Amino acid sequence: MDDGFGRGRIEVIAGPMFAGKSEELVRRVRRAQIARRGVAVVSHELDTREGTGRVTSHSGLELPSRTVDTASSIPGLLGPDTELVAVDEAQFFGDDLVPVASVLAGRGLVVVVAGLSVTFDGRPFAPMPALMALAESVDKLTAVCVVCGAEAAFHIRVPDAGPATPGDALTPVAAHVGGAESYEARCRRHR
């Protein structure tokens, strides 16, 4: 049986906040570890919600990670035994993640990228659209709308989250990192 390792590819896990993206990333990493695959888990230094050096889901699952500030730093984290590279919170890396992921996949690595597909004001969040276009597989997850319980493909900033302008959502450096205290999952009708 061919498990796909050794053949490079990009896998994208996308969706709004609270959809389980990091949880799915952790699941895939754990499966690769059980299979004794060399794994590198990478997070962005901007994500300090649960401390640094780990990927943490809203449900409490976590993995140790290496923290970097730019996508170009990712290849330097990889050892000769690395077969799978897992990148969480891809939106913080910006468009520079796209060529890095492509080069790594071209070298035969499996690159699993998880990130927000939309900004808090409902616009596509780079680099996810480009990564989705280049990926061999895309899993688009949804959350649950806090207003009506429907499938939620969006998230909004709650009024008490502090000042923000729509441009902030598209600038990784200016991104407001937060959780349930700052954002809510919403369906199309209630966004």
C-alpha cells in the first residue's frame, strides 16, 4: 500500500476560526508520528495565545512546534529525516509561504498547511487562496454559527475586541491574534 510519503504534495486545511483546523493538523501529525515519519511542526511567532513553541487547538490538543517569523526560515528547520512539514496559522506567513511550500513539495515532502480562509470581514485571507489552488488536497472546514447553529464559514470580531480597520485583517504584522474573547463563528446570514 502506498501511503503517499516520499511523493511531495501540499495539503491545505482551511476554514474560519473555531472550525477545527489546528485540531486536524495535530491529528495528521500524530498519524505520521505513529507511522514513524520524520515530522517538523512550524508555527508563527505572532501566535502567542497559548505560549510559544506549540500548536494548540481551541479544544486543548497540542503539539510542540518550532516558531519562526518568516516563511523563508522554514526550510532551515528541517532535518534530513523530515518527511512531513506541518504549518499552523498559515495566514501569518503571508504570500511568502506559497513558494516555500511549493519548493518543499517539489523536494518530495508532504506539506500540510492550516490557516484561515477568510478575514474577520469576510474577504479571502492570503496566502490560503493561492495555496488552495496549488494543493493536491484541500479540506475546507466549517464551524458552528453562535447565533443559529448553522454551518459557519465565517467569523467576525466581537465589538469588545478593540479597534480594528478592515485593512488590519490582511496585514499579518497588524493581525489581531485572539480566540473566543475576540471572535465568533457565523454563518452567511448572521455575519
